[in-house]
Amino acid sequence: MSVPCPQCGRLYTWNGQRCCNRYCRLGSSLPPEIDHTERRRKAFLAAGGRPARAIWVPDWYGLDPPRLEIGRTAEYLFFPAWKEDERLRLQFYTGLPSGMPHAAWGTIASIQHAQFGPIRLIDAGGLDYHIVLIDGKEYCVNAEEQPGQLFEKHGEEWPESSMQIDDWTFTIEFSALADLEPMQKNA
Ligand SMILES: [Zn+2]
């Protein structure tokens, strides 16, 4: 039996008594949890943010921000140290056990790397990261067995690239980034 929730549209529990969505919980005796990501999204859309620059140093193994793309508005995670010491650079969180990250919604304006040059998108959602440059060149980076091993698209082939990357630091500029907020355990 599947009953859609009249409040949020998600499905009710199997016995049709309450909504399964923990941010809604219609019909439940428990109060709904706050969807902090959604709350931050609304605040960002209403109030905007400030231009900001962050660096990303890949940690590989799928621990990196899953997608960086020019024009993309999303919630991004950062190392908390920046908030405590403003002399430190704002740096993308990479999932190491270093405390809860800080979250902020923002819109990416540019992605730069010293050797790749201007980049349009980096898809780090799998264990081979995909990099597409502004000029259309495409690269694939191994992120698991030999992290940093680089392949370059030529037609339908992906031969190993002759480029040697000395420093994997990327610089990401935001046209707008909201104030950073420590993440809650449930968000
Ligand atoms: Zn619901």
C-alpha cells in the first residue's frame, strides 16, 4: 500500500499511518527534524552571499566534493579551521576525520589550476575524476588505485597524459558564498 503524504508528497509508512520523510513526519507523534540544508538554501536565495575564493586539494578515494562546475549553485563543505583562524585559506572539506565541516551555499564563478588552466567542471562523484576544461579538453584522473594518474581524451581513446601535475591545488572563485555555518549532526 502506498499513500502519498498530503503535506510533502513523499510516501507514508507501510501501514499508512505517518509520513516517512523525517523533515515532514505528518501523522507522527515525533516533531519533524529541521532540514538545515534547505533552510540554508532559502537563506542564500533570499540574502545572497559575498564573493569568495577557496582552494581544493584532492584527497582522492571519493572523499572530495562530488561536483564543482561553473555556474553551479549548491551547498559546499569547508574545513572549519578557517572560521577559527581567518589567516588560513578557505579550503574545501575532503572528508578526513577533522571535526564537522562548515557548510555554505554558493555559486561557482571559476575554477582554476596552474597547469590545467581554466576549468569548466570537475566530476569527482566516482573513483575516476572527470575534468573538462573551458576549451573542451577532457581529462580523467584515477582516484583510487594510483591517485593522480592522468589520462587525456583523444577522440574515443583515453591515453595516459604526458602532463605531470606537481601540485593538485585548485582555486575556486565564488560569485556569491553565504556565511559558513557549522554542520549539525543531522545535516
Ligand atoms: Zn510528508
